[in-house]
Amino acid sequence: MKRIFYLGLLFYSSSAFSQIKDSTSTISKVKDIVESIHGNFQVDAQYYNKDTTIGAPIVPQKVLSNGFGNVNYIRGNFSAGIRYESYNPVMQGFDPRYQGAGIPYRYARYKVANLDITAGNFYDQFGSGMIFRVYEDRGLLYDNTMDGFRAIYNPIRGITIKGMIGHQRTFFTTSPGIVRAGDMDVNLNELFNPSGTMKTKITLGGSFVSKYQSNASTTLNLPANVGCYGGRLSLNNGGFNFYSEYAYKINDPSLTNNYSFKSGQGLLATASYAASGFSFMWAGKYTDNMSFRSDRDQTLNAAMINYMPSLTKYQTYLMATYYPYATQPNGEIATQGEIQYKAKRGSVLGGKYGMEIALNGSMAFGTDTTNLAPQNDARQYHYTVNPYKLGQQYFHDFNIEINKKFSKKVKTTFLYCNQFYNKNIIIENSSSNEFANIKTNVFVTDWTFKYKPASSIRMEAQWMQTKQDKGSWAEAMIEWWPKSNFYLAVVDQYNYGNPEKSKQIHYYLANIGFIRDGTRITMSYGKQRAGVFCVGGVCRTVPASDGLSMTIMQSF
């Protein structure tokens, strides 16, 4: 009965179930046609205590929640789905414009021969995303899905053509700008060497994206149509990989760039090599005025058409994530490199069980710019960029990570991280020098003792030393898995170096979790510090909080 209800939401009809024989199974095969229903649900809720000592904002409702449910139906070449979302109201740390409930995501898709057509909502990406990327990240509550039509066509083997048109999601509505996009991928090996004798794999790609938004300004002559185009190259030979992409955007004045009429451009290049026990990776990026939105008056993460990844290490430890880097859309020059080495078992360095060592470093700078006077009353400021000179430093980090197994039961991770963080630019988005640049040293030791096949205890200690901002922190955690599907954890973060004695606070947090098949339930109680949470250079600000939180996840 549940499946009939969900399908009714999709098609307002239960006729599609006429051939389903087994009501307890989500997959049936009738007349060589496979039908399936799958999806997932998640509810996050938190009860907020009043806590002035950590600066937690007062929550009049006491309980806030985020929730969603996905249901997808597949029958042969046809698929359709919906997602219901509810914010009652949205939890602290997420954009408050998420309010109420509704179905912001629904689609129908059909594949036949070489053609694939979608009506409704869809996610997609061209190349690295520098020109176009629409995606969802529940941890950030980020969703810029397209709402319209998309067609994917493969005229011959080795060539893929995409075309799409629509509006982007902006919370529970859509942005005013119409997005039109086209992309082509050409796999030269499949096209000219289908037998696969060529060792070098070569793929070429090109994209064009434009948006239309009418000019509502009474003072500026804003362009209604803004186009962005680019090309990319991918090479692969054995363990060697190379990728490069260039993009150019015509003048696109917006709130993000202070309504500048300068054109934008971006260049990304990555190279990597992997062999037995050794790997190397390098990436470099140059961007100038590449913020591209379907609504020129939006800020933060709303209505973004493109995506510009940050070239920094993906950190998993709390102290190393305290000052995460956010990509600067108005311009940056960044680079990242990493070397990984795996010492073999039985070697002097590897010992009985081997050892893994990783060195990672990254830097990000602003561009060197010179402002010019406005050309007339209908245009805003203009500037030039010196591509051969670095601007002020925004960020750097250097990491050494060692993973070592001492026995069948004991393994450990050691991490050292050195960071430089320009708070004026990254957080305050200001060229002033109001805040001192933050310099940190982070030390982490993480031990896991597996005392039974499905039981373990993990202990970690972290220390972040800094003289700036809120001063130094220490963290300790113990996590116990008595069974493979159940765990308990206790964490203490202590801001012992805060220059204000009254704010040298312990942030205690207890966590319990249960996992079985598609079910995951977690609960935590305690204090959480204020900070910035980032994924791939896209960030959100999280205020301090004190209370009970719970997450329930179910997939089927």
C-alpha cells in the first residue's frame, strides 16, 4: 500500500502497478520489463538550550528540524521521482530562506536508442564545473537543481551532445534568470580507435552556457544576456593523467562583483601519476571574475550556475577544519600538490605491516588588480589584472600524514598541519586589515584498537596552537564500537587559549549511533562551537549551540 501511495504522488494513477505480483518486494520482473522503487528519507532535529556562555543564539521555537524524502520509480527505460522537503523551521547554521514544506524536485526521464530526455528537475556538470554544475549537498543544504528540459544524444560512438534549458532552484522557488546550456564530449579513442590499441586515451570537450535576466536597474545598463564558453582536454596513459580546462565569460555585473562590467576567465590544470607504492598529484587554478549566477542580485551560495573547487586538502579532523578555505569567486590564483608513498611490508621503513606517508600542500592568492574610473554614468567600476603577479595571500596549508599498522589489532594515524588564513578576505570579504592573519599548527594522533572482529575502541587527541583569533584549542575523543552496527562516543573541545578568560570553555559532546542495513540513527547532546563548515570550497557559517540533536536516515 505504501508503494501505491508513493506512485500516486508521481503519476496520480496506480495503473503502473497492475503487473506487480509481489507487494513485499520493490523489484519485480514481468514480461522482461524490470520495475523498481527505491529512495531514502532523512530527518534532522535539534532541541536548543539557552547558553550565553558560548554565544549560542536564542531559539524561540526550541526545536528546529530539516527533513526530506526521495522516492524514485524505474520501469524499463522510463524513470521518475519526487523529493518532499520540510523545514519547521530550518535548523541553525542553514540559510533561513529555507522555510515551510513542499516538493521542489520532481522529474520524468525516458531513454530510447541514442536519446535520453528529462523533463522537470535534473543535476548535471560540464567538465570540472567551471562553466556549469548543478548538484545537491545535504550537509550544506545546497541545491541549485535545474527545472526545465534536458536532452542527451549520442549520434555515433565516442560523441555525446547535451542541451538543456530552464530555471534554477532558489530555496522553494526558482531564480528569474533563464539558463540555456550546451555541451559536447568527443572521445577520440572510441571514435577513431574502437579496437582499443591506442595506449593514450584522449577526450576533448566544449561547452557554452548563457543566461537571460531582464534589466530592472534604473541606473545601470545591465546586459540581459550573458554568455560563458570554454573547452577542455583530458589525457590518460597508464598511470599518468592530465586534465586542463579554460573558460571565458562576457561582462556579467552582479552584486557579488560590485556590478563590475569586466569580463571573466578561468584556467584549471591537473596532473597525476600513480605507480606501485607511489603517487603524485598537482593542480593549479587561475580565476578572475568568474562568479556566474542566474540571479545577479543573489549572494552566498544561491543561484550559482558554475562551480569553482578549492585546491586544498580535504580535512577530516576537527582542529584541521577549524579554518577551512572558501573559494573566492572574484579572483584567485591557487595551487595544490600531493605525494603519497607506501612503504612495503618487511622494509626498514614499513616494518611488518607497512606504512603510508602523504605530503600535501596548497596555496591561494588574490589577483593583482588596478581599478579604473567608470567609463560613463551607466557603468560601474572597471579594473585590470596583472596575470604575472600574485596579489595578497589568502590561504596556505602544509600537511604530513602517516598511517601505520603496528599489529593485527592496533593501527594509528599521525597528522601535522600548518595553516595560514586571511580572515579579512575569506570570512569578512573585506580588503581592510581589521583582523590579524591567523597562523596555526595542528597536531593529531589517532589510535584504533580492534579487540574483537566486530568490536573496536578509537581514541584521538588533537591540538591547535595559534596566537590569533580565539587562541589555541585542544580536543580529545574516545569512540567505542561494541558491535559493528552500534557506537558510543564522547568528545571534549577545550578553548584553553582564548584571550578572554570567561570564554576558555570546555565543549563536551556525547554521541550514540545505530546502523543496520539501510537504517542509521544518531543522537548527540552537548555544546557545539561556532565555526565555518565547508565542502569543496562551498561553505556555511554554523553558530554555537547547546542541546540535543537527532538524525534518522532510512534508505530502501
